[in-house]
Amino acid sequence: MSLDTVFASLPVPAILIDTDDTIAELNSEAEGFLNASAKSVRGVPVWDMIAVDAPLEEAFTRARDNGTPLFVNDVDVGSGQRPPVQCALHFAPLIDAAGQMILMITPREMAGRMTQNNSVKSAAKSAIGMAEMLAHEIKNPLAGITGAAQLLSMNLSTEDLELTDLIVAESRRIVKLLEQVEQFGNLMPPERKAVNLHDALDRARRSALLGFGARMKIIEDYDPSLPPALGDKDQLLQVVLNLIKNASEAAGPSGGTIRLHSYYEHSFRMRRSDGTAQSLPLQIEVIDDGPGLPEAIRADVFEPFVSGRENGTGLGLALVSKIISDHGGWITVDSVPGKTVFRISLPRADKTQIENTASDQEN
């Protein structure tokens, strides 16, 4: 897949910024946003064409020098040809082209038209495709860098070993991040069977307490009469783990309390775009007493690449949203300082599905 193909398929305005801060290329969406043709703006300084109501230049230069992405949410962006509109900006370094950066602009008016169920599948599909492609290309040279550092370390002094150890550790950290990007795009459709949600919650709780949630107090508050859900047990386990991890990281070094709450709400139904209604009576809540979500990103936390933490990937909650959407379910968040509630609503397995699952387990 060529860069031109990915670039042209992006559903948001995208601009390739050259090493001298001039516009090297842009897609048709960007032409519409700037109200200017690609031919007329190639070679023009990007900051002459785009006015951002935020002190971006220093952060942009730092991101370019370090080869890292930069995310800016809820800023007014305009040009000489149009009034400012509120947007989210995503700058990403172009691999194998040192100094070149891709700028993707998501106007709030565009984001507002996307529903939760189709945002990951449609608007982000091309962006995730590009991220997957870049992740694949980056992993190969990283393996070579890691191997070369390990070979060098065999004949170095203790002082110099610290440097090669740092190279190896950072390379592995980047590979782990790239694997998250690939996982987001390559997640298989759920294999839906009858699932005991309390088993998934308990497995997630025990796993978290042995690792990233060791300093947290995790309380079980279950409805013992909750019937089986229709879902993929491994993917639902991943959802709960991601939510617990998110709450644990938000709590900071002092820790906090997480409550896992399940209950049945017979009247909960979700109306779909085709007019049909889906019953989603099984409710799971992951509740924490942390600082709450930053107000600037609260409405967009399920979007890819949106994160409230420094160096956060912004993929954890996007993956959660994708899994729940693929299950035909619904996820919402309500957050204020001291209380954040992620609520998942899922369909119930019927009698036949329960019997089929039991039969599969016996065989």
C-alpha cells in the first residue's frame, strides 16, 4: 500500500509538512478545508495557511526533533479563506523521511456527526490502516537496532552498558506500543457464546491485583442472579482489564478504590440507525474514585489516539469501544472528580445459545 493511497483515503484533512515547514502535499479533504488547490499551496509555509489558536510551534518542533506524535484537542483552527472552527490536531512523524510530519485535522463538526458505533469503523478506519502500516514498517528496523545494541554490549564497559541497555529497553517499549496499534486493527470478530460475566470480572480482578492494580482496592458488587451474556469471553475479559488498568493509572502512586458492579436492567434497549431496537439488559459498571477524565477529552475518550495521560497511546479505550460495538453492545462514561463510571450494556444469551455453549464445553 503506497503512502499516496493511504493519504487520499483519509476522511479528514491531511497535510504532509516538509522539513522546512512548507506544505509538501495534501489530500482532497485538506483542499476543501483550506479552500485552496494542492498546486497553489505546495511549497507555502504551513503556518501561513493554517492559523491555530494555541502556542504550537515549540511543541511541534520538539515532536519533530524527537520523532514522536503530537496531539492537540479542542483548538480553533482557521485559514485565510475561512473562519476558525474547533478541531483536534494530530501530528505524526513520517517513517523513513526524517523531519517530515503528517498533520491530520478533525473538525469538531465532523466528529459530532459520528455516532459511537460507527466512529471506529468508519472515520478512524483509514487512520488506523495507516497506523498499522507504519507499525509494521517500524518493527523491522527496531529489531535490527535491538540486536546491534545487544552485540555491542558484549565488549563494553559497565558505564557504556547503561547506554546499550537503554537502547534495548526503549526499543522494546516502542515495539510494545506498535503491537497495541496492530492489535487494534487486527482484532478478530467476537466468537459469541453464552458467557458468565462474573467469571470475566473475577479473572480481570485477580489478574489486575497481581500486576498493574496491586495498589488498588477492588470491590466486587455483583447481582448473583445475572444471567449469561452473549459474547466472546476472552474479548470481554480484555475490556474489563483495560478499564481497570485505565482506572489504576489514573489513581497515581497512592492508589484508590475500584468497584465492579453488575445488575440487570430489563427496560434498557438501544435503537439502531435502521430503526430496529436491541435489548441490552446486562449491565457492568467499572467505578473508580480517581481524579476523573479531563474535561477537554471527556466527550472523545473512545476515539483512537485521544489520551489524557502524557505518553498515552489513546488506543486502550478505543479498543474497548470497538469490542463492545462488535458485540452489539453499548458503552458510556460519566466522570466527575472523585467518581468515574464506565457502564457496559450487553445482550443476554437465550436458552438455545446457553445449551449450545454447554454442549461445546462438554465436547
